[in-house]
Amino acid sequence: MDELKQRILKDGHALNQQVLRVDSFLNHQVDPQLMHAIGEAFGKYFRKHHFDKVITVEASGIAPAQMTALALGLPLLIMKKQTSKILKGDMYKTPVHSFTKENDYHLCVSKKYLKAGEKYLLIDDFLAYGQVVMGVKSICEEAGASLGGVGIVIEKSFQPGRALVEEQGLDILSLARIKSLAEGYVEFLEA
Ligand code: 5GP
């Protein structure tokens, strides 16, 4: 998606070879016009499937996922991140490790929002090591539902997440694929 790539080049900031900051339009301040275009792009691609809900993980996935849910006419379900080991009952939960933030948390969601036999589309802001995707997939399966597609705004293709998602047989669309990062420098996979 050209508009997104141009915006990353203009306003993104590569901290080092591993981490890209996009605080001015996606992770802290949000550009609604760009989110709308992102939602339309995911909607156009994933319309070929029948999904029952769009799922995302708080907080940075919410803006693009909301616009995707709107484009597809589906409800949006937000999985919560909790660092506390004390969790309320009636929740599905699974541990996730963040290599980027170097912390551990639980992904959790109320049992009343996942239904056996349903199929879901996950939208997230970044794909790095694929830990969020694997966590969401395992929660869906615990509920007897399935994860059928993954839409990623920014994929860091030099990290192992993409291969892991493909190994699971999931249909994945990443709107910007980054080949490499260096301090102050971003290189995309496609020309
Ligand atoms: P994964 O689960 O694929 O290892 O990591 C994806 C999650 O980590 C995303 O939900 C995102 O919040 C965070 N993340 C991974 N890499 C980056 C990055 O380079 N920049 C930002 N802002 N977040 C990242």
C-alpha cells in the first residue's frame, strides 16, 4: 500500500535494526484518514472469506481493526493484555512473550464473545515474531472457533513472524513489508 509506505518513510523512525516507531500516525497519535484507507484495503482483500468477527489486541491494533470491521460490516472484538497473574473467571487466556518490549503478559477475552464454529479475522499493527498471532489462534481454538486470516499493517519481514503465520496455513495480508531497518533508515521488501 503506497500511501502507507510513503507515510512510514516520511514520519516513521527506525530506532535501531529491530524497532520502528510510528507514534505520529498509528501508535500514539492516529491519522483517521490513513486508518480508513487501511480498513478499505483489508476489506477489499478479505471480503472473499466469510468471517464472523474482526479481532484485535489492545491498544495499537484498535484503530486499523475498527476501520476494517466497518469496511466488512462485522463486529470488532478487542483482546485485552493483562500482566497480572490474577485474572477473573469466565475468560480465555494465554501467555504471550513480547520480544520487542521484553515483557510477558496474558492475552484474555471473555468467553461470551467467542463461539464454537465461528471464524475470525485478526488485524494488528505490527508483525514481528508472530507471538500475538499464535496467542490469538490458540484462544480461538480453545473456544472451538478458528482464526482464518491475518491482516498486518506493518510486517518486519526480516523477523520470523511471517514464516510462522504461513506455516499455520493462515491467509495473511501485510500492507507494508519491511526488508530491513537501521537507525533512521527503512527499506521495503518490494520496490
Ligand atoms: P509479535 O507478536 O509478532 O512478536 O509482535 C507484534 C506486537 O509487538 C505488535 O502487536 C506490536 O504491538 C509490537 N511490535 C513489534 N515490533 C514492533 C515495532 O517495531 N514497533 C512497534 N511500535 N511495535 C512493535
